[in-house]
Amino acid sequence: MQEEKKIKGLGDVVEVITQKTGIKKIMPKGCGCDKRKEKLNKLVPFKKK
């Protein structure tokens, strides 16, 4: 069984969507996806209270 990643923020949601739709496969290496993911996670974090 595949282990689920913890969703920390909006960047993680965008990453999951791009993986499921196949967009991530067609993006060139070094596209800045990781930097964009981290920035979005910092801007819109998901925290449990």
C-alpha cells in the first residue's frame, strides 16, 4: 500500500493535481516546481487547530 504524503499547504495540493492529471510528466526538469510548491505552502499553510 502506498503511503500518503501529508498535505502542508496549497503547494502540496497543486503538486498532487499536476501529478494526477499528467501535467507534471510533461514539464521540463528544473521548471521551478519545488520552489513554487514551497512558496505556496508558506503563503497558504493548512494547519489543524
